[in-house]
Amino acid sequence: MLKQYQLRDYRFKLIILTLMISILGIFIIGSAKESVMGKQIFGLVIGMIALIICSLIDYSYILNFYWLIYILNMILLLVVRIAGKEVNGATRWISIGGFQFQPSELAKILLILFFAKYLMVHQDDLNKPKTLIKVVGLLIPPLFLILKQPNLSTSICIVLVFCTVVFVGGLDYKIIGGILAVSIPLAVIFLSIVIQPDQKLIHSYQRDRIMYWLNPMEYEMGGAYQQQNSITAIGSGQLFGKGLNNNTIASVKNGNFISEPQTDFIFAVAGEELGFAGCCVILLLLALIIIECLWIGRNAKDLSGMIICSGMAALIGFQSFIHISVDTGLIPNTGIPLPFVSYGLTSLVSLLLGIGFVLNVGLQQRKY
């Protein structure tokens, strides 16, 4: 389980980048909602401990228990379904005393670990219809439970990460081309159906968000209010922003014109208070973390290590894209945290846990 590692093989660069963006996130959270800043600091401490522990445990040993990982994930999601705590119309949390835990955030990491091993076991027959049906079938139960919370944004993110890890696992290009040829027209048909008033495919509030996005001027003082204010906040920051914890009267954040600024709209707070320069720093740090994960995966000793690294890179990349696209009005409003920056202990600790596994892959790279 524990191996003798060489200190020179430890990817301190990835730890430094992760710490930098997490600490920056703490300062932005403190400006957005000071009362939760201490909790985020606590989450970072716990997360870093988890990161260090996971980075020193042989990931190959952990993956031997991949079916237990899958079962644990299903149990946690079922507990949410049966006895979860409802907040703002969504049941996504397990409440233990005064602590709230969101299993769907941990599910992203657990599914990456599970499929890392499963796809390696089936790398020789992955492109056979029987195996592909099994792979998709294993994704459906946890995805269904997350969709029913409801949590569409996390479901979309998991599907995108799943597509990435299956591609890395060796999915044939002909199959990929066939899937794209079918999925793109289906996506257009799906969108045309869900905007109809009497549709039953998605919840009414989800349809409303699509309509607000398609017609922002019509709903400027209604459902599109949050996104329009987010765009205004980012634009008002100009080059260097208004400064963290400012008392500027003409501030979207200070005027409480955006809800949940510490989570769903943290990038808007960053844009207003740190400006274009601050946003570029966040994007640069995220990009460097993604590149570092991919670089470690490129030199992994086996396919499972490559999938872990690629999966984490995809998770951080897609989740960042969705969050920033919402805050800038590129896609309909859907709540998803900005990795390492948004407030949320489960999200932060889960991501740091995943980075710990990436670091362990880096400690066991191929020797040329």
C-alpha cells in the first residue's frame, strides 16, 4: 500500500498551484460573505491533509477495491434520496449534526477512480458493443440519482468527464464519430422540445432558465435578473477591479443584486473586485493545474493512472467552463461551484482528494 518514493518525483508545482488558487478563493469568499470564510479555511486544512495522505498511498492498491468504491458512491447517493436535507427546493445534502455533506461532489471523484480501473480491466474489449453497454449501464444509476436531487449541472459535468475518460480508455474514433453524428442533432431536437410550455422532459424551473437565457431583455427584471447583474458586476470591475472588501456604493455585490455570491456567482465577485487582471490570474492558475494533471497522466505507469489524471483535468476544466459561462451569460443559469474558488467544503475537499491521487500517479511514472 505504502511505497518508498523519491522526493524529487513529488510534483510540488501542482501543490503550489492548488494552494495558490485555493487561498485566492478564500480571500474572494471572505469578501463575498465573510461569515463563511473560516469554514473554507477549515476545509482547505482538511483537504490538504487528505491530499497528502492520498498522494502517499499507492493508487493501484486503492483501485483494487473499485467495486467497493462504486457501491460506496451508490450508498451515499441513496442516503441523500431517502434522508437528504432539502435546501431551496433541492435535496442534495446529508446533514450530520451541524455539518452538511454533499455526496454528488464526492461522486465525481469516486466515479473517476472506479472507471479508471474498470476501463483498464476492459481495455482489450472496450470497443465491443457488450462492454460499451456495460460501461454506460454502470454510469446510469448514479447519474439518475444525481438528476433526481435535482442537480442537472453536476449531471452534465459528470457526463462530460465520463466521455473524456472513455476516450482516454481507448474508445475507437469511428464510434466517437458515430456518437457525435447522432448526439448533435438529438441535442438540437431536445432544445427545441424543452422550450415548449407543456414539455415534460425537464423541470419547469429548468425550462424557465433556458427561456431567460434566450430572451434576457424580456426577463431583465425577472428570471434573467441574476445573470444580467453578474455580467454587469464583471464589466464594472474593468482592468484592476474595485478591490476586495470594498465599500463602494455602486457595487453589485454590496447591493445584494446577486444571490449566493460566495458559490454560484463567485466569478462575478472576482470580476468586480479584482477586475480583468484578477480573472486572468484565476483562469491561468486553473489552466496550469489542468496542464500539470495532463502532463502527469501522459507519463503514468499504466492506463488507470492516465485516466485518473485525465479525469481530474476534465473535471476541473469542464466545471470551470460551466461556472464561468453561467456568470458571463454564455449558457443558461445553473449552479455549479468554480473549482477551488467557490465556497463549499465538500467540493474543495473532494477536489483536493482527487489532486492527491494525481500526485501519487506522478510518484510512480514510467521510467524511460
